[in-house]
Amino acid sequence: MNRRMDEDGYKQAGLVRMAKKEPAGEKLTLATSIYNSLRADILGAHLRPGERLRIDALAERFDVSGSAVREALSRLSTERLVDRYEQRGFRVPAVALEEWRALVRTRCWVETRALEESMKRRNDAWEDSVVLAFHRLSRLAWSAEPEAHAQWQRAHRVFHQTLIGNCDSPWLVEFCDTLADHAQRYISVSNTVRREPRDGEAEHERLMKTALSGDIEAACAALTAHYTTTLKAIENALEASDGVPETLTIGQDENAA
């Protein structure tokens, strides 16, 4: 099989949504700029779970009006990345182990179906894109250094999106991406507590090989095992923090709603 591809050949529709794209030709508004910044801060755990998002403080930080901040926060609340309380403002959502378990369970259900459909529609272009995405990911080592970590995150997201990107359902891909965003928040939070060593490259190589082999059952099992390993690692990290076994609100202050 010919593995040569254009340098940007892996960029299928919907890939990589660290900051959501605006419709083509739409001017980037102040509210959208604030939304993108806050979204990245929440997914990266720079804004801590339970932290109060004060409109006046954020308006001062971004040097904008309170209405622009309020619009950005309202948009984030529709994605469940910000909690909105009537008459009490906005907060970063707390993290809870039961919610994390439900999130991973849902990812396994949905993404294995997307992977199955993607493999059923396999073709040379898709196989090439999977190999290229894995190659790019394997060249990067996980790092806590911000720039290097951002590069690794982008390559990691592209790899997983490429696996399911051939499923012929933009709706399914979009939902998988939404789940991946919420999973990223939990991963970022857990990394501030404790990060367990694991051979991620071997896990991703297994995913690539089973997907390319055409064995749908083995590929779905490999994807489920990959996410289950992440599930257990984050359970351990969150349970070890403050000794709270089931519900953890890192950074939540005494006046949390």
C-alpha cells in the first residue's frame, strides 16, 4: 500500500477542535475571543474545578465590557463547560468520579460504534491517514512543558479523530469530539494531582494495527481498553486527592453553589 500523503492529508472534516472554529468569513468578535481563551483555560485546568468566574474580574483581565464576558460564559454553559446559577453567577464545573465514569462509559459506547463504521468503509486514503496520524503522534513525547504539551495534545486528538473520521456521520464525529473535550478537562485536572506512568505509544500502536487489520472486534476492544486505562488512572489520581473517594471539587471555595 502506498503510504505517501500530502503533508496536510490527514486533515479530514472536523479534526481538532481545541478552540471551536467560527463559520468561514465571520469576524472574530470580542465575545468569541474570550470564549476561546476561557475554553482553553477550562480544558487545560488553568481555571480550577469549582472556581468562581467573576464577570468584573474577567472583564478587567480581557479589557472588555461585562456584556462580552457574559456572552462568552453563556456560550460555554451551553456546552456544560461552565455552570450557571441564577442570581449567583458562573463557575467552572466541579469534577465528580461518578460523572467521569459515566463519561468514559459513553465514550466507549459511541466511539466503538464510530470506529466500527469507519473500518467498514475502509479505503487506502483512510488507512494512509491513520498511519500518518500515528507517525506524527509517535514522534512527540508527552511533556508538561506548555508548548510541547500543546503539540502532543493536538497530535493525540488528530490520531483519535482520524480513526473514527471515516464513519460517514458528521453528527457522530461531532458528538465524539464533544465527549473528548470533557474527557480532556478531567485528564488535565488529574495531571495537576498525579500522573501515572504508562506506555501510551504502545497503546496507540495497537489501536493503529488493529484498525488497519480489519478486525473490528479487536480494534473496538483495543479502544475500550485504552479508555479504561485512562479511567483507572484518573480514578486513582482523584481518589488520592484530599482523600475524597466519590465526589471531588478541587479548588471549590466555601461559598460554592
